[in-house]
Amino acid sequence: MRRWLPALCAAALLSPALPARALVPYVYVPTSEELNDAGVNIAGAAAGLLRIGQIAEARRLGRLAVQLLPDDPRAWLVLAEAELRSSDGNNRSEQTAKAEAALARAKELDPKNAGVWFAEGSLNLRNDRPAAAEQLLKEGLRLDPKNPGAYFDLGNAQIKQGNLGAALKSFEKASGLRQNFWEAVNNQGIVLFEEDRRDDAIDRWRQAVEMSDGEAEPMLALAAALYANGDDSADTLGLAVQALIKQPDYVLAAFQEDQLWGTKLVAATQELFENEQVKGAVQRAKGLATFQSN
């Protein structure tokens, strides 16, 4: 049976070929202002991802942000923070070097930006250079004297140098500037216990447990301090068991020391672990612990 083409198709087939026409693709080139706005948005997105712990994605966006904003210290600071947070992984030395390079660029662009000094201080603290960290953090606090996180890092740098009195003041300043800053209150307890102010340490750890809704560190420290004061009640031993369930790494003295626990608190905790009612939880935690010291 003969098939009829639609009229339009038939006309196209029977018409003479049209001359070829060169196609010029239209590519939109954004203005510098639009690129700047995009860079700012990307840097903001990277900062947001850092806040919720999506470090790898934040690092990717941070690197894109500095390409769009090569002269903006804020973009370099976000990238530095992403690289710094990434330095806890397997390629620590490489990521640390990248963080240092980003911070150097940010400082070059804006030496009066307190955030640059804080980030550099944090980097030195992580790399076990507490004296350098202290000086950098103090310079940042001269520019921004109401930053609770910087006071917290400063206290940690001072603990590492054995300057407990100064560390206590820094942690108290941090908790005074930020409501429910349980980490700073917890670290006040660490200092106070080493200074043999056990009752004050216990008070701080009770506060930290309540503020943190039962984080492992203040729970275990509180249990150890109470036990050292002669309290071997079921409530005290239960705190230790719950803490080890939440974070098994705290069973290791090396991990406790990494969290800046002093010798007296570590010894008190090891004594607590000898209690028969806690030994089962201790053995389970040892099997689950993953911390490895550097």
C-alpha cells in the first residue's frame, strides 16, 4: 500500500537544499559583580556546611570561593577552616600545610581580622605548639575581646603549658561570654581537680553534665571525682558506665590525656575502673575503643 507523506514533510524533501549556515553559540559571560556575588554566596554555603560538620563538601566549596574571590580574606578564612578541620584525617600534614597557606593569604589581605589570628592559633594548638598558639590567640583577642571560642582555645594552650591559674581564668571568661558553654565549664573542672579543689571541680562537672545533656566527658570526670571522695554509690558507678557506653575511647588513659586531663584526674579514673561493678563496662569499652595517639 502506498504511504503518503504529510504535506510539510514532502515539501521539505522535494525542496532544494538550503545553504549551510554557520551557528554561533551564545555564551553568557557573567559580570565581575555577579561573580563576586556568587563567590560570597558560595563562601557562605561553605561556612554553613562547616557548622553542620560536612567538611569535605565545605572544603570543595571553599576552594571554589577563593577562585571567585581571590582578594577576599573571608573566602580564604573559610577555606582555611575547612582545611584545618580536614587535618584530623589521614592526610593530616598535607591538609595542615593547605590550611597554613590559606591563613597566610587571609592575613596578607586583612591582618586586622581577628578571625585569622584565632584560626592560626587553633592550628598551632592542634600541632602541639601551645606557646605560639597562646600568643596568636591573645593578639586576636586584642582585636576581638569578646570571642568565647578564642578564650576556650587560649585556656587549652595554657593548660598544655602547665599554667593552670591562667587557664582557669580563660575558661571562666569563655563560659561567661557564651551561655551553656559546657566544654568551658568542663575544663574548669579539669583545672580545679588538679589544684585539689575537688568540691569546686565536682560542682563544675555537675553543671557541665546538665548543660550538655549527659555528654560522656563530664559524666566520667564527675564519677571519678565523686569516687575519689569516697562516693561508691550506684548512681556514681552508673555515671561511669553510661559515659563508657557513650564514648568508649574514654577508657584509655591516652585518650583522657589527649583531652587535657591532668595526672590526678587520670589516676582517679583508673582507680574507679578497678571497681568490680564497673569492670564489665571497662572491658567492653576497651574492645570498642578506636583512639590511636599520634
